[in-house]
Amino acid sequence: MIRFVPDTNVLVSATIVRYGPSGQLLQAWFRGEVELVTSSILLSKLQDVLTRPRIQKHQWMTPTEVSELLLDLSQVASLVTVGQLAHVIAEDPDDDWVLSAALAAQVDYIVSGDHHLLDLGAYRRIAIVTPARFLEIMNE
């Protein structure tokens, strides 16, 4: 089974565009087709973003469904403890948490829409791809 760490922007996008690549990726996780790996720090950042009013007004999910998603992620996703923070992306240090989680879990992919991560292409042999590319890989 393919293991991946999603960047926060991917999960936020899944709550806004139900049938877009990020939404499809989340559905694939719900169906057990891929293993989603995250960390408590990434979940905390996700919760912060998902509860912002400017994000909530665009979500197709209700506030209850968003809460259930966060609960599912904390209870069903594979949680990894990040021991040491990578210091790779000076322009956006929050992205370093994604890299650190991926490295700690030794996942196959980091999935992101963030150009800071995508511009790396890979981090210590962990490929960094867009949600659309990840869906293609899943179907190969």
C-alpha cells in the first residue's frame, strides 16, 4: 500500500473542492486504498486552518463533518512522532514539518500543492508530487 504525508493545503482543498484531486485522494484514503500519515503538529495546523472563517465559507463540508474529519485523521491515520525538525525551506518554515513527518515515517510520497515543496521534487528519496500526479501514480 502506498504511504503518503499530505501537506495541509491538500486536506484543506479536499474540504473545498469535493471532486477535485485532493478530494479524490481523501476518498481513496477513506476507502483504504492508501495509507495517510501525519503528525500531531500537522493536525494542529490543519485544525487551525479549517476553522478560519474565510476557509469555512468555501467548504462543502458542514462544521460537524470537518470535526469528524479531524477526529478520523487523529484516530485512523497513521500518526508519526517527529523527533527532529528538518530545516530545509527558509521561505516557509512550516513546510519543514511536512518534510520531517515524511522522513520520520519513511513514506513513499509527500503530496502537496505548495511550490516550495514541489520545487524540491524529492526529499531524501521521498518524491514530492501534486494531488493529481499522486492519483495517476495510484492508478499505474
